[in-house]
Amino acid sequence: MSNLQNATDVEPQPGQWMAPQDFETVIRLTPLVAIDLIVRSPEGKVLVGRRTFEPAKNVFFVPGGRITKNETRAAAFQRLSLEELGLKLDWAEARFVGVNEHLYSTNRFEKQGFGTHYVTLAYEVCLSLELDALPKDQHGEYVWLTPSELLASPDVHENTKVYFR
């Protein structure tokens, strides 16, 4: 998040994060649009990471993140794959899975009184990845799970399980 938008009266550039006070207002008042990356290994296992921030802190979730203002879906896919997986992927390599809604009672700032609402665009890719080489900004640990292991695990968030039912 090094490209933070500080001026509140300037329209952000694609991929540029807004100032925290602006982001807090957006979370409180509007839905966020995000991309979920369903990463499957060649053996069919699914990559999940234990989230380090709210919402869904300390539970396993597929990688992904929000699309920023003025950022195309294709550009967001490339940026998010680089930030979340360490690889800049082209969305032409992915299969669109569908649209989902994620509703949380918590928010990134861990403030009381409002939750977070995401509309997510899910894309699936097949990759061979080394868990130790994955970025640790958003997920403190990663595991590969079969879909049945994922569905049976109490540590995997319901909003991730929906992709495998």
C-alpha cells in the first residue's frame, strides 16, 4: 500500500489507495468491488491463506483484494496477483467463476458500528507455487487443501467455501 492517495479532492490514479479516513467512510457507506483468486495446484488442491486483517481476520481465505477507483478489472487482476501471489498474471489465463457477495459485521479498521460489504468477482487459475515464497502482507500462513478438506475445515471462511459447493 505504498501508493496512498493523500489529497481528498483529487481523483485517484488506477491502483492507488485512498487515504485511511476516506477508505473508512467508503467501507461504512458503500459496497466494495473485489477479485477473489481461486488458485488450484496441478494436483487440484486449493490455496488458502490465514488473513491477518479484518474482515475475516485469523481465518483461511482465498487470495484477492479490492479493485481501486479508475482501475480496470484486467489491471486489478494483474496488480492483485502480483501483490497476493508474487506473480503478475493476465486475466486471459483465468477462468471466470462468478459473482458473490461477502457481508461481514467487522471492518478493516476494527471499529464498532459498521461492517464490510464486498461484491466479488471470482477467477480461477492453475499454478504451481511454493508456499514459503508467497507474500505475507495479507496472509500470515498458507496451505494447500483439497476441496473436501477445505469444506470440512472450521478454519476456512464460509465465503471461501461457497466456491466449492
